[in-house]
Amino acid sequence: MNAAKYLSPERLESDSETLVEDSDDEDTGLTNNQNRLLYLIDLHTKKADDREGSDRWARKQALSVLIYEGIISGIFDYDYAPQSALIENRRVWTNVSQEGHSDIELLREEELINALLVSSKSYKPVVLYQVSDKGQEILKGLARREKEAVNAFAHKPDSRELLKTSWDGESYWLQSSSGYKRRSTTTDTEDVSYVSSAYIPQCLRYGGRPTMSNAHRALESGLASIDNIRDNDLEEIITLNSVSMIVAEYIPFGANQIVQLNNNVGSTERVQGGYISNVIDGNSSGTALELSPELTSVEVLDYTQTNHINFEAEIRFREDPGVVQVETFGVSMNAEGTCFYGMQLEAVMNRVKDNISLDHLSRILVDVQQDSSSIVDSVVSQYQRDLLDLVFIGDAPNRNKINLIIANEITPHLTAGEYMDKGEYENEFKQVIGDTKAAYDISEQDSLVFGSQGLLVCGPSARNYEPLLCAYLQFTTLDLFLQNFFSRIWILNDDLSASYKVVDTIEYDPLALGRSRDRLCTLSKEIIILDQILGYLEEGLAMMEIPPEPPEQAGRSLYQRLEISGMRDQLVRRVKDIKKNLAASQRNLDLLRERVVVESQNKTVQMSIELEKNTKQLCALQMSNGDAVRSLKVLQTIFAGVLAFDFLDRITGEWTVVDTEWMSGFVDSVIKEHMLVWFVISIVVWCIAAYIVSKRTYVANWKSRGMTTINITVNRKVDTAKLRELIMEKEKSTEERRYEGRKHMVKVTYEEPTPVEWGGSSPFVTLEYDEKNSILLEIMIQYNRREARKEHVLTADELKQKLMHELEKRIFASEDDHSSTLLAIEKRNSLRVNKDAPVPNSILGRDPNTLSSRSVRFEEPEEPASA
């Protein structure tokens, strides 16, 4: 098969990898890596056989994980580097192969795979891939050994079960359909040894001493020369000399926040700076405080009370054994919100100052981004940390930032067009500045490369452009924050929509009203904080100034390429647009609040009606009970007399012993000769009979009052069909049904059929549930412990656990019905709880607070002495 049929001539000329050659199989015209990558995508995708079926597409992020696993397994000959990615609303550092993504784009251009664009729940674009018909034709000629190589790592060991990726909120896992799983190390970033000095551009300085240099410690990283990079065959294409890095971000600031920041780092004190930590001292009146030795040392360089502060920060965090990292940042924080974290690289591994590889630089940038978050979180106020947590949904430490890399020289030095080759040079740049957008020649010696996550400026005059570059960073960091802010508003709108669904269930869900009120409080707080952040954005944008155009040709060229003035106008329009969106969210919240108030009033009216009905029923029942009690007492007395008289009649009847000779003398001489003797005897016998009946009744009543009654409020989803099956297995005694609009209330009482399992006394269980909405509302257990065997009698807790354990296995729904309506911050907190909290020690495997025993009544009269 002709390679030109599937690859353009430019691709064939620029590709440095060898083509697959096999004497038994056709030449696909692709490289080994491309063949294996195409086959890997084919394993995870499928086309529908007909219109009734469904297509299966592979997500780009999942392919990144699989490509990384293929690299460390030796299947793909690619390099990889850490890159920030947004996964399930969380910013995570993952190891990504830019060469692998480049080959995917090549396969797309050659129409061997199709691409599908969809949107995620966080309103971010998601790319999916599927092998095309043309790609299927290529795979028919693929060598068998290539397929076997991919199958070896893509399947469960010694099996043909395909391994698929899954995300648990912290890490990626590879798992098969049979339950086999192993953790992927794609989220484990790697470290290299390096030495750095603080770097703050002169355009940001306002006097003060210069930054200190660690050049005298450069040999420390060379002596270590240790890293934990798992890829032992890094291919270095581009190197830089004399590298300075700036990582920048926007944080909501104001004049008062700058004043507080100066107080936090001790700018106004006689001895400035010192060690800082974000630990809250919960016992400030005590003698001592114990905390981790991993601290940050701060030395103030210059400051103004309400506008800015510049300081050096030395990181003293624990690293892996053998890895030496001398990290000193130059930090510049300004009232408009832009924060700069600068670093001059003195040495990386055994390379002092020059010949710095972009592969190593990408891993250093991860350290800089993570450690800069630790620094700023230690010095800013708790209020600002709360603002960031809201925007980034509790994941502020991993927020993304903008990278600026300045180097005096780049090797090899090429033109901008030669760098944008859609091949190895672009792949190298992507490791440090993200997806490349454009490259320009500022002058004959200076080059500028734009990326999605920053920019790179190289050349002998690169540092002369610091004022322009810092002004550009001011606007790009605000632009990046606006993107996250805009996404957060849409997530807020999703939370509002989910809250409407919760309000709709108030009529039949007993917990919905409380949940709706809690959500109203949370959403109101979020909108208030978002409105405050919007005020900071408007104020910061007004403070940012557009620098004048430089007079020299190279400066004018850079000024035009950066388009700073146009960027400011765009940001102003976007802030106005976000203001309208936030105002609409506020009105939506007001409408939701009105809905909750109306539903609450309806609930109150409904409760009043039910209370009135119950009161009338109780009054009528009390009257009838009084009449019945009085009647029973009279009947009991009469019955005792009748029984006594009947007993005497049986004795004194014609066939009785009264007519015998031995008895007739007593009757004639005593009963007949003396008046009222027989009456007295009758009354005495009556009293004896009445006492025996009363005593037996009292004992029976005493046993009946030894009742343990337990009421359990459940309010959980159940499988109604399984609940019916359970009731059919029992000895059902009563069933009541009540139809109320959207509720079909059922109240069933049954007796447990096996008394032996319950200590010798079968309890009566009453289940009250909503059959239409499948919600079990309440459970009542009535257990006569006096009828049970004394040594086997069950306590209230044992009764509850035994019954709930059975119901948990039989009828309760396996999934939490409220998971789909959780707020964004609640979903993040649930991930943290599931990851950190121990398993609840409960027979039900649930938090005991979710099952509330409303009342446990023990009616315990004194036991009679004769019982």
C-alpha cells in the first residue's frame, strides 16, 4: 500500500521515525507509534451496526492516560511532560505526551480517525475520537506483532479483558469488566534537582535592595544529579540559556487587602519578614505551638502601604530522597490583583545556567505553580482564600496560572515559521506553554512564541521587553480568571436548576423543605461573594494601565503582537457581560426563594388541616373510650355475680348434693332454719370469683403493658416491588391506603412469623411509605418483651439494628437519590469525605444520624408480687 495515499508529502518528509516494514504484512504508510496508536483507538471505539445501535467514542483525556501507560510500558516511543488539565471540575497535573497528541492530530488530518466535540458538565469542550472507515482499511494491513504489542498493555494480564480508565476524584485507574484494577501513575508528577534565585523584573520594583543570588549554590544540584523521571529516554530537541521564569495569576485584591498583607509579612516592623504559615492558632493564649517544619521564609524588598509589596520567599519543603531543590521566589503582589512569582534558574541537574532542557523545565514549572500557591495562601487573608475556593470550587491550591519564560538564547535558533512545524519543535514548546498558537520574529535575534498557558521570549534583547511583557501578563491573568469566573456562574445556574427540582419534591419528600432552605442559604452566600469578586474585577481593570508603544522597531513589533490595548477593551466588555449574567442568577434565586416560601406555606396549611382532623378524632375516641371503660367495669361486676350464682345453682340444683342425707341435715338445720345464711354464702362466693377474675385480668394487662415501641424516621428511597415481596412473606394484619395528589400513602402492619429469631416474642412492624414516589417514611416496631424468654429478650437497639439490617439488604435503593441534585461545592466535599473519612461503624453502613429514632417508649408498671 502506497504511503502517499494516506500521508501528505510534507508529513513524510518531516517525520523522522522509521516506517513499518514487514515482509508478511502490508506497509500502512504510518510509523510504528502511529500504527499502534490507531489500533489502540480502535480497541476503545466502535461504529453502530445499524440505526438502532449506538457508536462508541474514546475521550481525549482517557487516551492521554492510555498513551502514558503505553510509554512507561515501552509500547510507544514518546516523551511526556506534566500538564494542567481540568477533570470533573478539578484542576489536576497529569503526564501528557505532546508527541502522542501530535500523532492523533496527524491521524485526524489524514482522515483515519473522526473527532467529535461535546460539552462537559463544567461547560468545557470535550473531544472524542473514533476510527474512520479509512482507518479500518489501514488496520486490516497492520502487522500482527504491532497488535500483540498493544494488546499486552491494553488488556488485563493473561486475559483479553480490555482495560478502561476511571476517575475517582484523585487518581486514574485502569480496570476490567471482571473487577481487576490498578492505579495509573499519570497524576504522579516528577521532580528534578535545581537551584534558583529570586527574580522580579525591574519595572515592578520601587526601590529597596536587589534580590539575592544563589549562583554560589549552583553546584548543589549537579552533585545530586538525581530525579525521579520514569522515562529514561528523554529526547531533548530545544535547550535554553540563562532562563528566567515568571508564573502569574490574578487574585481579588484591594487597598485594604494590601494593607493587611503588609501587616501579615511584617513590612512595617523593625525586623521585617520571617517564617510564615497559613496555620490558624486555635489557642493563641497558650505557651507554645507545634506545627510542621515545612515553612516559607520571607524577606521584604520594598512595599507601599496600599499599592504593592515585593518580597523574596524561600521554600523549605521536603523533597524525595536525593532530589535537591533550592527554591527562592521573587514575589510581586499588586493592588489591581496581579501576582508575579519569578525565578532565575542557576542550575538544573548538572547543567549550570545554560543548556536547560524544556523537558526538565516543564517539571520545574509544576513545582513553581504548586509552591507559588502555597506561598500566596500563607500570606493572603482568609477572606481571599474563601473567594478563591468559591471560584475554583474548593480546589484553589491547583488553580491554573500563566507562564512567562525569558531566555537569552535558544538552541537551535530558527525562524518563527520553522518552529511552527506541527512536529517535534511545537511538541517541545507545548510542554511549557501549552498548545502553541503562533510564533513571531520580533527581530533577527529575538523570537516570541504564544501558547494557551503562557508565552516564551528568547533572544539577547528579551529582558528589555519586561515592561511590555508584565503589562501583558496583567491582562492575560485577568482573562484567565474571568474564564474560571464565567464557568463558575454557569455551575451556579446548574445548582439553581437542581434546586428547583428539589423544591418540586417538597409536596411528598419530608426532607425536601429543609434541604431547599439550606440550599437557599448556600446559594445566596455564593452569589454575594461572586458579586464582591466582580467588584474587585472592575476595580482592578480600571487600575491597569496600557503602556506606551516603545520607540525602537523591535519593541513596536512586540507591542503590536501582544495587542494589549485591544485586550483591555475585550476584558471590559466581558466584565459587563458577566455582570448581566450574575444579575440574572440573582433574580433566579429570588424566584426560587418565593417558590420555597409558597411551598412552605402550603406545607403549613396541610399540617394544620391534618392536625385539626387528628384532634377531632382524638376527642371522639376519648369519649368513646370513657364510655367503654365504664361499661366494661359494670359488665365485669355483673358477669362475676352471674358466674357465682350459676356455680351455686350447679351445686344446689335437684341433682346436687343438697338432696343427699349427709347434706340435707346441714341444709335443713343451717340454711333453711336461719335467714340470710344462703345470701351471705352467695355473696362470699361472688367476691371470691370476682377476685380471681380481676387478678387474672390484671396479670394479662401487666403482660400487655410490657411493650417496647420504637418509631424510626427513615425518609429513604426504596424498591417498591421488593417491599411488596417482603410484606407478602409476612403475616399481614392491617393495611391502610390514603391517596393525596402526588402521594399514595400506604400503612401496613405485619407480625414477624418466626418468634424464635426474636427471643420468643414476635414483634409487630408498621411500615408507612409513599408507594408512588417509592419513599419509606417511618417504621414502628412493637415488641412485648414480657412474653419473650427472659434470657433471650431483645433490647431496643437490637430490635432496630436487626430490622434495619434486613430492610437494608432487601428493599433500600442502592444509590442516593439526592446525588444528582447536590451543589457543586457539596460534590467536591463528598469526594473529600469519601477519600479521607473512615467507614462508619454501623450495621447499616450509613451514618447513624440519617436514621433518627424519634421515640422509644417503655411502659413499665410495677410487677405484681403474685405474678
